[in-house]
Amino acid sequence: MTQLLTLFLATFSAAFLASAPPGLLNVNAAKTSVEKGKSNGIIFGLGVALMVMLQVYLAVRIAKYLLRNPEVIAMLLQLAIVVFGVLAIFFFFKAKKSNSEPLQFVEGKKRSSFSKGLFLAAINLLTVPYYSGLNTLFNSQGFMDYEIIDEVIFILAAGLGTFLVMYLYVFYFNKMECKSNRFSKNSNYILSGLMLVLLCITLIRVFYH
């Protein structure tokens, strides 16, 4: 029981800390909350959390394979370079367009917010190697075995830690009503800049691995 509690707390903390810095997912959660309402922001966060849990499940399944075949990680990172580059350009031009249009607050469809959360979490290609490495680390420390209960705890803790960050971003920015308009207009510039940062980090990891 102590082992499972340690595994849950360690995984939850790792997921929370990995998701806490401003990034593609949490900034979009805040942006969705500002533009479409808090409920849509929460639905977006649920979509992100569900996809993260699916990715963590995949990470657990292929952890040993990734360790034996480092070229797989290199391939994922190379693909991430292309994705981050395209997204940086996309958000930049979207910001240029949105800044010339008046901001309108509309109640968006919850289904579209959920799908958007699933999609954006799915293209975050660093999630699988991150949790694969985390899984391997926990296994080497002796509090993560490849038993079903351990895997379930690991996956749920990762999803809950991620969702808590999404919820905090939704709640925090939803309360900043006086700054909501400004944040919504500038959020695409923020996302474009974050994509450039992720692109640079990924390039460094590829060329200095």
C-alpha cells in the first residue's frame, strides 16, 4: 500500500510539474476559458487529460522497447521539430488576423472543446518519451513494477496531475475578467513564441543527444 501511495504521489507531482509551466496545452485551456467560458475550458482540460492517459498507457507498454532502441526517440524528436515549426507559423498568422478583429465572447460547443483538447495533447510528441523515462526511473527505484495495479495508478496519477493544471489555468484566467480581452488577443502570439521555444529545445536534444 505504501508503494502504491508513493507511486501515485510521485507520478502526480511529476505530471503537475511538467504541465505547470506555460505551454501549448495550459495556455489553450486558459484561452478557451476566456473566449468560450469556464465550462468549455474544463471540457478542454478533460480532453487533454484523457489523451495524456492514453499516451501514458502507450509509454508504459513501449518503455523497454524505447530503451533498447534509442533511434525511435530520435525519430519522434525529428517529427516534433516539423510539428512545432508549423504550429509556430500557424499561431503567428492567426494572431495577426485576430488582432485586426474585435473580440467576441461566444459560448462554444463543449464537444469541439473536448476534441480540441484531445488533438492538441495528441500532437505533443514529447509526452510518450517523458513518461517512458519516468516509468523506467520509477522501476529502477523499486516502487514501480509492471503489475496491472501499478500501471493503473501510474496512468491515473498522470491524468489527474495534468487535469489539475488545466483546471487551475481555466480558473485563474476566468477570474481575470478585466484582462480577459487583452489575454485572448495576445494568446496566439504567446503560443507562437512557445512553439519556437519548444522547437529550439527539440533541436538541441536532437543534435546534442
